[in-house]
Amino acid sequence: MKIKALIFGWEFPPYNVGGLGVACKGLTYALCGFGVEIIFVLPKKMDVSADYMKIVFADAVMMKCTAINSLLLAYDTLNSYEESYRNNPLAAKYGRNLFEEVDFYGQKAYHIIKREKFDIIHAHDWLTIPAALLAKKMTAKPLVLHIHATEFDRSGDNGANPDVYEIEKRGMDAADVIIAVSNFTKNKIIKYYGIDPAKIRVVHNAAEDVSQSLGDTSILEDVYRLKAIGKKIVLYLGRITLHKGPDYFIRAAKLVLDRDPDVIFIVAGSGDMEHKIIELAAELGISGNMIFTGFLREEKLVKVYRAADLYVMPSVSEPFGITALEAMNYNTPVLVSRQSGVSEVITHALKVDFWDIQEMANKMLAVLEHRALAETLKENGWHDLEKISWKNSAQAVVNIYKELIK
């Protein structure tokens, strides 16, 4: 049975600021391998060459990217959008706040829905829900809502924006099936949104190899010089925002440096807490052992992963955490918080509660000081990766499609 899916997304590599775009790319590529024809709707025309799209989908079924003039990147919070708008009010955006963006995206989707033929609607996160609900209303086609993060992940359990929550709740109620990226996320959906567990399917994310293009890695030359003189490297890579736990990482780094001053901590990423984290490092007196790289794209990720002696993901609330799999893919030991979805699928990794900075520091030091432990984590990490693939994830999604269409 040939399946044609209308998929609403908000970002797509290389125009992404986090794991949502990465997940969309990995999943859609794998879906095409199962013969699914995809119409992928993005909110803004992006500078993606035809050659690039042919490389990703050349011998599978054609993937159309239908562009809407809207916000280029996905934002984790409403505040980050408003800060961007204040800094550049003349940018090609729809509105003064993220709600206007989302609303206008939904309006523009009307013409695409009328023009395209499809069997199923698949929407990623709250930003695409109004467009997806319009598609369902106009066509009565089944709707799959893919939840990569809830408002309670982005803003904390007590800081959720009621308007975002209302959109999420409306989408979850209307969806025929909700895909959660982990049991961690499934439980939040049940707890905070009152959704019947039978309606939710867990499909874990995976990671792809980004080693094909290394590009200009000059930003990391200092890191390799430091390694050459015996410094050990601990890496944080991700959005510098509340639910990623960067402040816990910095405080644990201080405890490590009190015992071993030869450790260098890399913070790779950007976000609304960036200035606060830099100030915290200075306040703790550890700025001399910190390197802040800003957001790194694919061509530099390989180098930073391979440079690290340990990758740490200290998330307060992490629906999945693809970066942990990426680090393992490049033979880097990982330490992840137990408050993460990826901790459900990896066995050969160290785990810690995000708030326990003393234990986090102890486990960092254990990997840095004991070569045998580091080597064991590296070698056995491959056993985890062998069981995790976008192909497996796509097969689960295709089964959901077939169930709903039948």
C-alpha cells in the first residue's frame, strides 16, 4: 500500500537550533526508504539546494519541501522569540510574537492542503498544531501528532505558558494517535494533559552519522592544542536553556576543578541562559577552564565530539536527547541525567539525577581518572547503538500510518 503523508515541521537541517530538526530529517529519510511519499511543509523558504535534497532522497520516493514565508528557526520559548524580534524587528517574520507566527503558518497551510493529495497528516510539536488541525478539518484524514517536548519540558512544571498548553491540549485531543519520543514524555502527556495512555505510542529517536563533511574546524584548534599538553575535555552540547540543565553542569564543573584543575569544559550551544551561564562560571572562578563555542553545526560536531573525553547531558527534563547517541557514535563516553528519554534506551552509559551535582562531579572524575572505565563505556556503547536506528523508528511510524489508514 502506497502511503502519502503530509508532514508539518518547523525546522530542518541545516536550518535548525536543536534536536527537532535533526529528528525530522532522520525520520523522513527513513520513511522514504519504506516507500512513503512525503510532502514536508516548513514555515519559511530555506536555502536548501536541489543537490542536497537529491542526496537525501534520490532513490527513494520524492520528498517535496513546500515553503511558507515565516520564522526561520524553532524557538524553545516565547521569550527567545520576543528577544529576537526586539533585536531585529525588520526581519522577515510574520508577527510580533510566536503566537502570531504559528497562527499565520496555519492560515498559509490552507492553500497547500487544498492543492495536495495525501492519506495521513503528521505534525511535529505545538508550533504546527493549528496547521495540522486545519488539515484534519478540511479533509477528515487521520492525524498523527509527534511530541518531541511539552511546554512543561521547555518552561518547567510551574512555568508553563497557558496559551501554549491550550494549543498542545487541543492538538492532543484531536489527534488519532500521539507519538511520544520516550516513556518519559508519554508519562508527562498522561499526567499533565489527561490523555488516554492507549492513544499514545512511544517511538524513540535515533542518531545519524554526520562525519561525511568536516568543513572548517578552526574554532576547535585550541581544544586540540590543550589535549596535546595533557588537558582532559568534558563537553556540554545543546541549547543553553532551563530544561537542558546548563547551570547544574557549571556547578558540577566547579567541584571537578577543585580536585583536578587540568580539566577543560566546553559549552557548545546558544540559548536564553547563555549570558547567565557565562556569568555563573565567572562568579565561581572557573572561566579560565571554560570554552564557550556558540552553536556548532554539522561540520564541526564531529571534531568536538571526538575531542571530548566525556560528554555530559545534565538535562532537567529531556524528552529524548539525540546528542547522547551522537556522542556514542563518535566513541565518546556519556553521562546523562536520569530525567531523559535516551536513558531508557542506552545501557552502557553513566546516569545521574540532574540535581545531584556532587554525584555528577564524582562520575565525571571517575571517567577522566580511570582509563579502563572510559574504554569500557566506549566499547560497549556500540552494543546500544546497534539496536537504535531511524529505520526501526520509521518502521514503527509506518505501522501506525497503516493502522490509521485501514
